Amino acid sequence: MANLPLELGKQFASLGVTTVYGEQQDVDGIRIVPVALTWSGFGAGEDPSGGTGGGGGGAAVPVGAYIRKGDDLRFEPNLVSLVAVGIPFVWVAGRALSRVIRALKR
């Protein structure tokens, strides 16, 4: 197991858009190309006595798909995912804005 990081990297390379949506599809002359936000990380180590270990994880969020029909190309978002991602962002932005306003009032 000298190449444990390489083995972990190979296992996590498959995590991505194909995990969330699958491959691009052609349906009745319309090409659908899935789009997802993915990230992953892994680590490995060895102790002085020669023992090794490692692990990792990842996540993927479906964002939407590009739809191509002839010369027309448009992006169709996955609204559920965009709302789920947007809610924490709006909360943090609102919290920061309220603190800025409070600081300016002093």
C-alpha cells in the first residue's frame, strides 16, 4: 500500500456530475448536458511503525443543465438546489449587512 493517496484519488475521481445526473443525453434532437457543483477531499498517512490509513469524502449538488436544440443553447437551473444553496448565502449576507448598519449608527 505504498501508493495509498493514488488509490484514494482514483476512487474519488468518479465523484462528479455523472454521480448526480449521469452522462449527457440526446433526446429527439435535443442535447442535454448536466451541470453540478462537486467537491471532494481525501487524506492518507503512515505511522512510524508502518501502519497506514486514509479516507475521504465528497459532495455533489445538481445545479441544472444546458439544453441545446439546433443553434439555441440555454441553461435550465435546478430551482430546488439553487434555493437550498441560496438560503444560507442570503442569511449570512443579511446578518453581515445588519452588523454593518449597526456599526454605522454608532
